[in-house]
Amino acid sequence: MREIRRPGAIARGWTREGILLGIVAGLLIAIALLTPKFLTATNLQITSRYLVEVGLVAIPMTMIILIRGIDISVGSIVALATIVLGFSWSVYRIPMVAAIALALTVATLCGLLNGLAITRLRVPDLVVTLSTLAIYRGIAEGLGGGGRVYLYEDPIMRFLGEGQILGIPVGLWVFLPVVLIAGLVLDRTAWGRSLYAIGHNETAARFAGIRVDRIRLLVYTLSGLASGVSALFMAGRLGTARATAGLGLEFEVITAVVVGGTAISGGEGSIWGSFLGVVMVTALRNGLNLIGVPSPIQAMIIGALLILTVLVNENLRVRIRGWVRPATPVPAHEAEPAPAANPSPHERR
Amino acid sequence: MGWKGREPFLLIVNALLIVILAATTPFMVRPDAAGGRVLDLSALRLLLDNYAATFIGAVGMTLVILAGQIDLSVGSALALCAVVAAQVSQMGWPVPLAFLAPILVGTLIGLINGAIVAYGRIHAILVTLGMMTLLRGLVVHLVPAGWVATSDAFKGVGLARPLGVSTSIWIAAAFALAMALAARYTRWGREVYAVGSNPNAAAIVGIRPHRIWFTVLLFNGFAIGLASAVHASRFGVIQNNIGQGFELLLITAVVIGGTSIFGGYGSVGGTLLGVLFLALVRSALIYFRIPALWEQAVYGAFLLFAVGLDIARSRAWARAWRGGTA
Amino acid sequence: MDAPLLALRNIYKAFPGVQALAGVSLDLYAGEVHALVGENGAGKSTLIKIAAGVHEPDAGEILIGGQPVRLQGPRHATALGIAVIHQEPYLFPTLSVLENLFVGFHPRRGPLGLVDWRAMARRAEGVFRELGISLPLDRPAGELSAAQQQLLQIARSLLQDARVLIMDEPTSSLSQKEVEILFGIIGRLRQRGVGVLYISHRLEEVFALADRVTVLRDGQWVGTYPISAVTPEALIARMVGRELTQMFPHTPHPPGEVRLRVQALGRPGLFEGISFELRAGEIVGMAGLVGAGRSEVAQAIFGILPPEEGWIEVDGRRMVPRAPWEAMAAGIFYIPEDRHRQGIVAPLSVRANLTLAILRRLARFGWIDRRAEDALVDAYRERLRIRVADPEQPVGTLSGGNQQKVVVARGLATQPRVLILDEPTRGIDVGTKAEIHRLMDELAGQGMAILMISSELPEILGMSDRILVMRAGRLMGELRREEATPEQVMALAMGLTSNGGVQAPEAR
């Protein structure tokens, strides 16, 4: 029986991830050569913690982008979760475990609200998440009052932020299994395959009985939950809870996912690719840090990386999934499935 | 411009807001020596002056959204151009040139955005997201000290008041008027509307959507450059984090002003009212002592609300679309 | 006599797998209304597209005003005075009606070339006066009714100095009143010297309007006649006259119990009062003209377009389907009409497409059982004779016929009790058509209840045990296989009364 990586990609998908793996490996080697500090245990541990924070959010983000959506509110959900965590623990004195539960609940609700606005109110996902980016962070800043809470003293937070099991940071113990599960879900399960179908042709997916709205609601909710978990690790690592947490996270995550080969037009991508993308972006940041590249220049490099990757990816795709048909209308039986851009400006879902 | 659609409604709402503010806060009245109350328009004038740059930026964004695109990099672009203005003015350039520099830089940014979107055939959202981060990085790199100041001569321009109205407002008004007229009376303007309304049909009648998207993004860059020059000349001190959240503000103003987020419908005039509305809301928040930290949430809520209204209106036109993409 | 405005001589056009036009000729004179009739698939739309510059003919000539031309695209055709009034127009819904009239060629004035709104309003009023119509210039075009959108298209063509107006099924969404208005306008167009090429299934209109009528059948020109020289029956006979070949295997099966009962199903604006029964082992054909509402009824039964009135009963259980999964759970499956947009997911593999509707069934705890999936795919591949080298190929690389088989297999895999097929053999080569028909017969023999929507008369007559005919959203009648003739079906579909007259479409 042939081992097939995922639906529809034949050999191409495998080769794409193979190439990506090669690039990432090359990058890591280059960085290691440029700065010996890269491969030290301490450095790897610190980097991997950051990797976990980005990576956890990248997983549902991959799914969202697969079905032609986007979520730019993840950073703000992190902020809100962090504030809820910190302030409920320090100001209202509830036990840390309860604070964690509360923070995760809030984060999941944020994701759920995003999903509901998109599926019920039919507001385009870009607009919803742009609004909630502001609303959630605004609430976080309002609640936080500009202050910060120190979380060093709490053992759970210290464990999340600095703890190791068998020399491997706690975060990885959570993240890697999640990657594995998510990757397998996308490759091998019914639900996963539905995502690819929706991303390529939502109408046909509906006609095949796939419950598109329910799936969409679920992935946005998962995005909220993942942001909440990421917030926990971040708060543990930084030792503080502030409303500025997670600023710019959506950018890192989206860059990682796009670099990992997921197409903004939907239907193409994989968790494995996104994982490699996260590794690449995180390693790049870390490497640049170690070399001594100042943080603003890093931002420029990564910004340019996103733009270049999108340019290359989208233009390598042979199918024309643009907004515009050629000037001579193509006869119906030769026509492509009608593009539903992000969001489809004038078509109803 | 067309005084139909949402503009009359907005005019009324804005007027109402002004009245409420006047009645309940010292916004427009102050007690005079005799114990009575006197109309004092200085707060309103200050408001308009402060928002001149926003007006200009919003006009640019209106055209981008009318064409069916979006530009998330405006905040970072604003910062970069303002920094350029400050630095060249400090280097001793004559004021007119110091005004021109940020405009050129802004236009260049718009050109790059436009080229990538139009010729790379990608939707603007990812490109401008990347550009947003890239430019912000550049700004922080150029201003490691955290802020930079313009020369006094430059600042003087912003504070001057020919005929009692500040230069910022003159520029903003002239720009907005020119753009409103262009949108309505030039072939380019009408093509922008057509492309936003139905890019496929536009292609069929011979309009090139990619060319239009290129030009609106280029133009938006110019607008941001101009806005930054106005801002820099008014405030004098540029912090390296200005402009954060600017894109949200502009998009919200545009949508509240009656422009459809999907493109093809809206007006410059409406956007101006939208900016005024948000400015008044902010003043209200200040006067009612709601902490500034909540502002963002308020804007976000307004955006969601305005787009929700927009969608409800769009539903009525859903039928025509089936033919448009045949 | 002057040269015809438009002449098409001996046009040939082939698409992969099908010869759409073989030696068709037609001409149109100034001030003439020339009707073009033929069944679905006869080649009418291809001919229009060639006249409009959308396609290039493989062979044959196009002459405009007596001069041979090679049309380089729709803009070229428009520039030469040929305009098409589409059923579903290209509109700018957010722009005003006034602007929609002029998009692409706004009148301008002055040294700056500014858009001259006043001239636009003036010319628009002028055209409206000439046509005897009135449209709200300031409202967004998206608010217009279908009839008004059509008037807008006509006005726009006149503003572009069209000499030839090709109207494609112009009255399919119009009320009686609106049709009368349209006829009045066509009269004025005639007076202006415009030539109208009028494509319609509605014979009463053809006889009311046309000077001449051309009949196409299976891509061939059958004849062109002055309207006074033919009767509706004669036309229908020429449209359908052919041998019913052995393309339609049909073994009579005694129908079993009632599987599906549809009761007073309605969705105002699309269809209403639809009631019928479907029994195990029978194939019921649903005939009707384009726009009659057949697909909408089927999609309502499947839950894609939930009905607003009425209900259905599957195996005796009553329900109102609100989503496809509900219908599928009750045992219904619908093979959609538009293979590309609604059927296949082109970049996904044949295997993934085939199993798309039964993913859950193939999965244990969500995990897809790859071996069971492969076995299933192989089984259906063989049973339906799907010709594909490798099931991992993207389904988009398959021929139309094989793609259709994949979609059918997808439906069969759900083991439905009721199978609805919407235009199952449209755009497919003859050989695969026969195979699909054979499959349908087999399925019926095994007790499946099948509802087949088709616009191809031979298919309806050849495959159905019973024929339901829809027109304008209503069920007009039911014919049994033994008693059905092509003329009868067409008569019901077009509203011809039994004494040979023509009946106007009912008021909506």
C-alpha cells in the first residue's frame, strides 16, 4: 500500500516539505557556524520556549488559513488571557490553578466569539479579527490599568516558564505531542480531510454534506484556546503579566505558517510545514539575536521574509486563483471553481 | 459626492454628539467672568487640528477600500515618513523640501505595496502585514533614542494660522476636496468604484483591476506621506511608536462613514464625517474620564458594528452577484 | 436588398469530447426579429458566444454588414455593434443605474476630461424615452429587479450603438406584464433598425415576435423558416425529431413502496406547491425548461436550499431538510448540476473526492481506515468503470465523463435510499453517457428510487418510468412512460394547450 502524505498533493507535497526541511537544516547549520552560542543547551532551551509560544498558536492558524480564513486577533487574546491570569491571581487572590482555568476559559470564549461573528453574522474574518484585535487588547489594557503583575513567586508559573523534565523544557512536552496529533489529524482523519476540501472548494464540500460552519466555528475557537495556552507559557517565561503581552504575535505566527507552505488562498498546507516554518522563524530570530542584530532590523528581515515567501509561493502555484477572470469569459465547462477570496467580497458563502 | 446614503445620518449624529458634549462638558462652553456661559470653539478647533493628519490618511484609505483592497501598513508608514520629515528638517533642509521628503517616501512605500499586490497578484492583506512590521522595524532602527524632534522652523509651519485656520486644516481640506472631486469626476475615480464593485465585470468592459489596485495603493502611500508631514509639522516630536493602531482608526472611520468594506460604494465626504465622529467619541471618552486604555476596545466595537450594518445592507444586493461572476 | 447586419456561415465548433456546432448558418437583417430555437445542447449558446466574440469558430465565416470579420474578443464585437443581453448580467451592483449604463465609456468633457454626469443623465433619459421605459437613475443597480436589469442591459447596448441585439432567454425571469413591456421595446428596436436575435424556448413568444425562426438540433442547422410558414407542432417536431437509440437501456421494474413523498414544497420566488411521490425501483424524470425550478426543488429536498413551505417524507418519516447532512442521514443524496463548482474538488485526488461524503463512515474514532478506503475506491472504480491510471491523481485531470462518475460514486458510497441526479450526462461523451444510463437502470433494478433532472428529451423519454414536467416553479403534469411523447413533454414544459394554441406564461 502506498504511503501517501496527504490528499491531493501527490509527490509535490512531499517534495515541498523536503525542500523546506533542507532550507531549515541549512539555516540552522549556518547560524551554528556563525555563532557558537547557538547550539549551547541554555540557548536551545530559551529558544525552544519561545518556539512553543509561537508554535502552539500556529497550529490552529494553519487550519484557519487552510479554510481560507485568517485570525489576526491571537496576540490580543494572549494579552487578555495574561491579564485575566495575573490580576485574578494577585488582586482577587484566587488560587493559581483557578486563575489558569479562568484565563483559558476567557481565551477560548474569545475564539468562540470570533467564530460566531464569522459564521453567524457573516462578517468577513479579516474585519472580525481586526475588530477583536482591538477589542480584546483594549479590554486587557483597560482591566490591567497599565500596570503589571509579578508572577515569579508562584511555583506553577515558574514551572511553566523555567521547568524541565528530563532536560527538556515543559513547553515542548506539550507542544510536540500537539504537533504530532494535529499533523495526524490533518493527514489521516475525516475531519482533517474536510478542511482541505473546504479550502479548495467550499461549495462542493457543502454539497458533499460537510458541515462547513461547524468546522469553521471550531477552528476559530481552537485558535482562542491555543492563544490562551501560549499566554500561560509566555507569562511563566517572562515572569510578569502585562497588557502588552503578545504584541506582534499574529505576525510571527502567520509568517511561520506561510513560510511553512500554507497558501493564503486555502487548501494547501500542512502542520509539518508549519512546524518547520515555526522552527525557521524562531531560529532566525534567535540566530540574529546572537549575532547581535538589533531587534528592529530583525523585524525588517522577518517582514521582508513574509513578503518574499508569499510572492514566491503564490506565483509558483499554477492555478490562477485571482480576483479576476481573463477578459474573455471561459466557457462554463472549462471554468475554474469560482474564487472565494478572503473574504469573498460579493459572494455569499 | 452625493448627499445620499449614510452622510445625512452621520451629519445628524455628529451634530448630536457636539451638542451633547457642549451641554455636559466644558468642550465648547466655558464660564466667563460674569458667571454666564460663553461659546468657546477653541476645543473644537484644536480637535480638528489634531485630526488633520487622520483626515488625510482616511481619504487615502477610502480609495483603497473602495477598490476592494486594504492597507494595514499605514501606521508604520506614517511613523517612517514623520521620522524622515523630522530628521531632514534637523539636517537643515529648507522647509518646503522638508515637507516634500516624507511625501516622497510615502509614495515610494505605496509604490512598493502596489507593485507587489498588482504584479505579484496577491491580496494586499499579507503584503501590508509584512510591510507594517518591516517599516516599524526601520523606524525603531532609525530612532533608537525613542523620539526625534523636528526643527523649529518646520514646527512653525504647523502652528501657523493663515486666515485663522491652521495650515494643517488647509492642507487637509484641499486634499480631501481634490480627492472627492477626483473620485467623482475623473475616469480613474469611476474605475476605482467599478473595480471594487465587480472586478470581473470591470475586466470585461476593459478596465484593468490590477492597474487600479496599483494606483490606489500608490496614492495611499502619497496620502500617508502628506499626513505624516502635517503631523510632524504640528506636533514636532515624533516618537518611534506613533501610528500604532492607526490602521484600525482609519478603517473604522472609513466604514462608519458609509463606505462598504467590500468596495464599490462610499464617499470621501462620508469618511470625513466618520473621522469627525470618532474624534468626537474620543473627546467624549476623555471628558467622561474613561481611561484612554479603553479607547482601542471602543474603536474595535465600532468597526464590528459598522461592518455588521454594512453586511445587512449588502444582503439586499446579493442577487445581482450571481450574474456578476458567471 | 441590403446586406444582413450579421451573417454566420457554415460555423463549426468543437470542444473536448463534443462537436457543438457542425455547419450552422444564420443571418439577421436590420429591423428583423429572428428567433433561434432548439433543445438544450443543440448549440444555441455556443453560437451566441461565437457571434459575441467569446469563442472563435473552428471553421466558417462571420460577416458584419456584409464584411467578413474575425472577432478578437467581446470588446471587439461590442465595438462592431453586437450586444448580448444575458440572462444573468454583468452588473455593478453598488454603482448607480445611471453609471451602470456607461461603465467603460463614460462621456467626458473639458480640457481635463472630467466625467460629464449631466451628459450621462441626458443621454440616459434620451434612451429611456426612445425605449419607452423608465428606470431610477440614482438607485444602486443591485436593487433592480431582474426585469429592470434586463432593461438596463438593453439601454446600455443602445448607448453603445448596437445594431445587433442577441437576447438569450430574456423572459425566463419575467412576469407577464414585464414580458409585454419587453415586447413593446423590441418593437421600438425594430423601428430603429436594430436586428434582434431572439433565443427562447417559449414558442408563444416566438410566434408573437419573430419574423423568421431557425431550428438547431444536435449542433446542426435544421432549417430557417418564415414564421408564417410553420406551426408550433412543426417546430417541435423539427427540434426533437430523431431516432431514440439504444442509448437508453431500460428494463421495466415493478415499483416498490413509496420511498420519498414530497408534499406542498415551496420556496416563494423559486417554486411552490410541489407534491409528488418516488417509489423504490423507479426512475422519475423531471423535465422542464431552464429556469423552471427543477434544480431548486432537488436542492430543497437535499437541504442545500431549505424549503420554506411543505415537507418531505423519507421511508415514512416526515422531515424538513435544513442541511445536506440531515438529508443524507435520512438517506437522500443529490448529484449536483454544475460538476465544476458544486461537484468535484479539482485539486484533491480521485480517492479523496470519491469518499468525500462518507468520511465519517470510513473512520474509526475519526481515523480514516486507509485499507477500507482503498478497497472502496477500487470497488467503485471497477463497478463504474472509472478510467484513471492512479487514484491519487487530482480529479481535475480526468475527463468530464470520468469526473461525473466519481461524483456519482461518491453518492452511491453513501448508500442512499433516494438518489437525485441533476443533469447527469451534461457535457459528457456518448460512450460514458451510455454507461451512466446503464448504471441507473441497474440501480433501479436493485431497488433504488431515482429522481433524474434532465433537459435532454431523449434522456427523459428513454430512461424514465414516469415524467414530471415543471414550468415556472410549478408542476404542470405527469406522464407515464408508455404514453409520453416528445411533443407532449415539450408542450407541458412550454405551456401549449391541448388544442394546439399557445398559452402565455402564468402571472407570477
